[in-house]
Amino acid sequence: MHNFLLSLLNVVCEMAPYLLLGFFIAGVLHVFVPQRFYANYLSRNNKFSVLWAALLGVPLPLCSCGVIPTAIGLRNEKASKGAVASFLIATPQTGIDSILATFSMMGLGFAIIRPVAALITGVCGGLLVNHFADDESSSLELETDSKNCQLSTVNSQLKIWRVLKYAYYDMLRDIGLRLLIGLVVAALIQVAVPDEFFLSFGSQPLLQMLVILVIAIPMYICSTGSIPVAAALMMKGLSPGAALVMLMAGPAVNLASILVVHKSMGRRFTSIYLMTIVGFAVLFGLLLNATDILNSQFSILNSHAACCMSTSAMPSPFKIVCATVLTLLIIFALMMKFFSKFTSKKALDPDVTIYRVEDMHCSHCEAAVVRAVEDLPGVEKAKASASANTLTIKGLATEEAIRAAVESIGYTFKGKV
């Protein structure tokens, strides 16, 4: 137990400074870059829109569920199917927060290769969709008015507050639990799995990657939470290529997102989307294992990771302070998320109705549902809760209109609570 706790402390301390910085930059991007900015570049039906979709998606801190409503919004802004596919593939694989965290735990090589691989995979997937699935009908092609969610009159002080709220509350509420699970699993691997455990697969690196794919794809892991797990597995003999497969395929897709993408975009689109992620993850993994120059760097990486996750070395005071701040922020965000399950079902005014909406997983899902219904006739105010799976509507809008709006963006509407 002592070794486990010390290993967990070292992992958290190593990642905390970079995560706090990454979350802040993500908050700046969220507040100061309006959604319309992305639509302007992605709405052109050409090859450049596919490239722009991947370039704009790589730094965004969106998980595989949060990226779907954003992509649907872009599709309703007349973005091409290829651009939507490129955005769906590239965005959840990495983000500014996970890039910095990757550097802290796995070194500069992985911090560079990870976003580059996401960019190339997204562009290639988008081009394939434009060529093979652009004529496939989908439920996303709706006549909707674009909504500008940015308030031009918001003063700078309010914007700074929104940056901090998104960075250190909304994001931690979304990924905090998965990040904690990833940190705990990494510490458990460090103390419980025998050293060089994966060397038994040494002559079969492809088998390692297939095992990782079978485990990672159905699961719901975020790009940041997967980092300590991948680093810990590499210390036990997992090849760099297999670790890269986990970092690419795990965050990019999960069972829930597959079902929503299939429902919204069609079977052919979904097939290309999945095959691109799996195929390019394995391809980049094999190339990484075959590159001697990088393999020499990753031998240094193992020494660096071993130092970071050591059960004997104590971290610096600065890192301990950062880890304490991060831990307190995560605890607060998760407590608020837990209590929201109960507060959202309290006694309401007669003109307030609560509906059950499933498949929401994060604050981006909540925002997408609210945007879909807030301009409907009769809706005075709307609030969504992913933790309680509810949509609270103040006003006299009809249930049929709300159902149509919610289902048009890929969520499951279950009627009144």
C-alpha cells in the first residue's frame, strides 16, 4: 500500500503542473474562439476544409462524446462530410492539455508524434469519406439556423471568469473521474504488474496492438487519462507502438460514440471512420516500433517515466502544490456533479417541465442540447444535466418540438420524467 500511494503521488505530481497549464489554455480557446470561427473554415466542400478540420480539432480538449454534438453543429453549418469526419477523428485523440501532459509523462517524442498522427489520420479519414460516403444520406442534413453562442457585449472580466470556470470546473467535471481512474490504474500497474510483463509478446508486436485495440476501443477513456496508463504499461515492457495505439484509438472512439455516429451519419460513414482510426493507429504503431532512432529515445523515456513513477523519490515542493490544487479542484467538481443529480429533480414551477435525455456525458453535450432547444417557440429557458440525464424547460414548448430538436443532434429523448 505504501508503494502504491507513493507511486500515485509521483504520477499526480508529474502531470499536475502541465495539466493546470493545459486546462487554462483550453479555457482561453473555448471562450475567445467562437464556434462560428470553425464553421467558416469547415463549411467549404473541398480538400482544404478537411485539412482545416483536423488542424482546428487537434488542440481542442474535446472527448469522443463531446466532439459529436460539435461536429453535428458544424454539419448543420453546411460543413462537408469529409470535414466532419476529419474533425471527429482528429479532435478526441489529443488536445492542448493532453499534449502537455504527454510531454510531462512520456517525453518530447510522444508529445510531437501524438498530434501529428492525429492530424494525418483525420485528414486521410476525411478524404476517404468525401470520396466514398459523401453521397450517403444522413439525419444531420437539417435546415437549421446557425446560432451564435458568443455574446459580443461580455466584458473582459466576465470572459476571464468564463475561462477559469471552463478550465478548472467544466473540464474537470467532464474528465475528472476518468483522469482519476487513469492515475489509479497507472499506480496499480506500477506496483502490481511484474517488471517486463509484456516482453513475452516481444516477437509479436502486432499482437500487443490488437490486444490494446480490443480493450481500448469499447471503453470510454479520455486523451489525458490514457497517458499515465500507457506510460505505466511501457515500463512493464509494452512496446512504444502499442502504447501509441492506445493513445490514438482509445480516446478517439468508444461504443457510445459509434452508435451515435452510425445513427447520425450512416453506416458507410461509420465504417470508414472506424477503419481509419484502427488502421492508422496500427500503422503508426508499427512505424514507431520499426524506427530505430525513435526507439533509442524511448529507451530514455522509460528511464524518465521510471523516475516520475518511482516509489522512492519524492517530488519537488512546487509539484506537490500543483498536485494538491489539482486534486482539490477535481474533488470539488466531482462533488458538484454528484449533487446535481438530486438538485435537478426538486419541486418546480407549473410552467417548468423536466424531460429525460440520454447519451449526454459532458458539458459539451449539455451545451449542444440547450442550443438545440433554446430558440424553439415557447422555450423561455433551458438547462441540461448530463449527470442526471435531464433537460429542464421553462415555457410552453410542445414535447414533440423538443423531441425533434434533441433527436436531430443525436441524443435519445425519453419523454417527461
